[in-house]
Amino acid sequence: VGLVSGTLAIRFFFPLPSLEMRHRWIWGVGGEVRVLRPKFLAGFLFLLAVTEMLMIVSCRMLRLDGWIVHLCMAAVFFMTMTMMALCLGLGAAFPVPKEDLSAKIVSGFGGTLCLVLTLVYLAVVVLSLAVPIQLFLVHRAISGPFFANLMAGLGALVVLLSVGLTAGSLYLGNRAMRLSEM
């Protein structure tokens, strides 16, 4: 589900800042913050609806327990938020303003960097949540209280990483757009 979200975000939302570079005069009306914020919110809500529905269907098909379903849905929420911010922020930081085709914009340096960072982020989140669950449920290698504390710590790490990457990416994008106006 995370790969679906990342693929959609990179393909459809990464090129948006580059495609709007020719229309910079519009930015003067609302400022750079108002250019990225609506795109982030609209893209995030769209991707969140798609990925949460996919997660619900996947969890039902696998007949997962309630707490795992809630954990998966929370993870998808943070993954979608972070990947959306990464795509918009890096799209604004590495624009290709003279290109009209979004597929060519995505295949440039910024799109490749966005893809690599998205894959690394997904790997960190999935491994940090899946390995302890595998050890607890399948192998019974860790006990209940230790598992609860471990999951709380790893969950906090995922939330902090996600919020930090989201804020950093949007800051980078806003800064790049502000500098491109000068």
C-alpha cells in the first residue's frame, strides 16, 4: 500500500511545481505558502482515501486482528503524509520549468532523488513496524510487556521521522519557490 501511495505521489504530484513555473505571476497573488499548501492538502486527502481503502481491503482479506489493522492504518496515514510532502517539496526544489511533459519531469534528477528517498523511508517504516510484530506473533521471541514498549518506541520514532520529513520537505519546497521568485 505504501508503494502505491509513493508511486501515485511521485507520478502525479512531483511535477506540479515544475508545470506551474511558467505562471509565477500567479504566486504573487497568494505567496508561495498558498501555492504548496492547497496542493499538499488536496493530494494528501486524495491519496489517504485511496490508500486507507486499500489497507482496509487488504486487512480484511488477510483476516488480521483489530490492533494490527489500527497500526497499519496509522502507518499508512503517516506514510502518505510524508510521501506527499516529499514529492511536492522536492518537486519545488528541483524544478524543470521548460518541460511540459510530466513524465520527463519525473525522470530527471529530482524525480529520481524523490523515488530513492521514498523507497528508503518506506523501508525504514515497514521494517521498524513489521519485524517486532513478526517476532512477537510468529516466533514468540519477545514477550508482551517488552513488545508493547518496543512498539511504542518504534511508533514514536516513525511519527517523529514522518513529521520531521514532512515539515522539512515543505520548508525546502517553500524556500525554493520563494528564491525562484527573485
